[in-house]
Amino acid sequence: MSVKSAVGISTNGKRSAFSGVMRCGSIWACPVCSGIIRTARADEVSKMVERNASGALVFGTLTVRHHAGMPLQMLLDAVMAGWQKMVTGSPWKRMRQRYGVQGYVRATEVTYSRGNGWHPHIHFIMPLDAPLSGEEAQALRTWLIDRWRSMVMRVAKKYGDWDIRPDDAHGIDLQVKHDYKACEKAAEYITKWQADKGMAELGMEIARGDVKGGRAAGSINPFQLLDEGMLGLSDSQRDALWHEYYAATMRRRCITWSRGLRERYEVEEVEDEDLVTAEDKPEELVEYVAPRRVYERLRKTAPALLADVLEAAERCDWAFVDSVLHGVHLTDAQQDMLADGEAHMFDFLPKRE
């Protein structure tokens, strides 16, 4: 929402952004903040991969058995609890020492399909001290598969009749990569989420769950539940599913690094809220200013138009922007005045009578 008397638009011709607005900082439930946060997290993972001298890592996806009707809250609890048990304890420490596992980056993703219901799963990357032989890679893969299955079965006891045990065909997908190019391509699947335009890097794979739907036919990411008619669902069905998703993901950590891994690769830790706050301070000069009341009305009644406005700004189609926002396209001198703190955005708007 807007927190000032005016809202600005800045653009570099490739990307546009609003300024003078408040951001919620939700990686799970806000399409705008999710994209900002996940893009930054993807960059962090890419730095780790680039700085990994050995060029070797383990890349994987873990999930549990699921079907339509299973509550998302329970499935997320099981996935996250199974992971936490897997990466703690003496067996885990011995495995790390044996295979030179430095730590991990873990991202949790959720998709939905009418046939199989909610599908929460974990993507992870584990950098290694050195490349593994074929025999070592197979032994590590076997250890991780057995460890994941046993931990999930231990967690499953608390859920009674629900059978959430993973199987070889659907519960586990593990790969060991030994060069940067292979690592970069493998990680292309972890960090996407809804509307990115074809980014293909290792960090994107880990962090951008927002630009991809599920792999299975008819599987979508939660933001797609906001689209009318998706999967043939009625408005009331989509509404109920969205509220279930929102409640189940609230206050959960989406992307985490193991202790010490950031420091090892000199990747600074920045909170989600700080990332979206920084995004509201664009490097490009504010080029267009609109009245707050217009922005707020559109936010409540036609939010898709605000996305159209940003795309138009990227094309420098200020006529379209003006037809929607009824503001002012600033001159170069006015842009410089804003940047130098000599004026406020609302100073350039016509005075209301």
C-alpha cells in the first residue's frame, strides 16, 4: 500500500518499480515481495556456486507421499520435520566428514493439483570439498535416500492413518554434479516463482519457486490459484485453497542456509524485510509521479492494471501510464531535484481544489 501522498515509478528500460509504497515482506503470500526476495536469494546461491573451488555439489529434491484430501499443514510439518531430523545428529556429522559435505542451502516449495492435492517438497544444494568418484557418489546417494526415508517414517508416526512415507519413484531425486556448468543447469529448478522471463541459473533453481508450476501435468504454484478458472476450480474452491496455503505457510522459513556456510563463502545474511525495503529505493531516478489516491483505488479494484503500468513503463509507453494513473511524467530537471532531496514527489502533482 502507499504510505506517502504520491507514488513514483522508476525504470531502466528492462525493469520498473513503484516507490513510495509499503511492502509486506512475505516470501510465501505476496507475488511482489516474493519475486524481490527470491531473486536476491538466487543471487546468493549463485555466489556460493561460483566460489566453490571444487565445483562439486549434491543437488536434490525430497518429498513425502501425498494425495488429494491431505491437509497442507500436516504435509509441510512432515517435510520440514523430516528434513530437520535428517540433517542433525551423529550420523549426519559422520556423513559430512566422510564425503566432504560443507553444508546446505534448503528451499521449500509448494504446488497443487486436483488429482494429488498439495505437494510440498524440499530442494537443496550441498557443496562438496572435492569431486566424488562414481562409487562414492552412489554411496552418498544411497545414504541420503535411506536417511530421508527413515526420518520421514519416524515423523509419520504422529499422523496416524496418513501414509506419507516416500518411495523410490516419487519421494527422492538426487544428483551429484562435478563441474560449474552442470551445477548451474541442475539448480535451474529450485528458486523460481510465477512470472520470471526465462532465467536459468543455479541460484534461480534453488530460490525461485515463484516462477514455476509443478512438473506434473495440471500442477500449479499457489499464486496461480489467484487466477480465475485455474484448473477448473470455482472461485470458492480457489479461495479456500489459498486461505489454507496462507495459514499453513505463515511464519515458516522458506529458504535456509546451514550454520557457517554463508561465512565460508562470504555471502552476507540479509533479512527478507530489509531486501524489500532496499527494493523501494531504486537505483534509477523516479520518472513518473502519480497521486496516492489513484494508486490505492487501483490496488483495491484492479491490481492487474498496476502490473500493466510497470510493463508499459519498461517500454517507455508513458501515454498508457498516464491514461491509468493520471499523474505527471517528470522532466530531467525534476528527476534530479528528487534525487538530490530538493523536492518531494507530491510537489510535482497538480494541487487539488
